[in-house]
Amino acid sequence: MMSRGFDGVQEQFKGVQEQFERVDGQFKSLRAELKNNIAQVDSRVSRVEDRVINIEENMVTRLEFEDSLSRTKLIENKLSIESGK
């Protein structure tokens, strides 16, 4: 009689073990999906960083721009050229 009661408990443990295995499988699937998504985001961030670096390398600073305008104005004055401004 007691062994029959323990058999029921053993079956319940098997059921719980199966549930844990299903949940574990779901977590493994989610983990793989998250790793994939993180890798995609990392790739996109790297491309954005490359583009920003490229923009910064080709950008003229305000100081350089103002210096260029001053030099252009000086040349226009020396050559007696009227500016469009």
C-alpha cells in the first residue's frame, strides 16, 4: 500500500521533470535568439560607427570654414572682385 503511494509521487516527479525539460528547451531557444539579435545589433552599431568616423574625417570645422572665407575675402579685395554678398 505504501509503495503504491510512492509510485504516484514518482509519476508526479517525472511529470515535473518533463515540464522542466520543456522550459529548459524554451530558454535555450530564447537564448539562441537573443544571441542572434545581439550580434545583429552589434553589426549595425559597427556600421554606424564607421559612417560617423567617415563623416568626421571629411567634415570641415567651423574654424577652417571661417578661415577659408577670410582668405577668399582677402583675395577678392586684392583682385577688386565684388562678392555676391
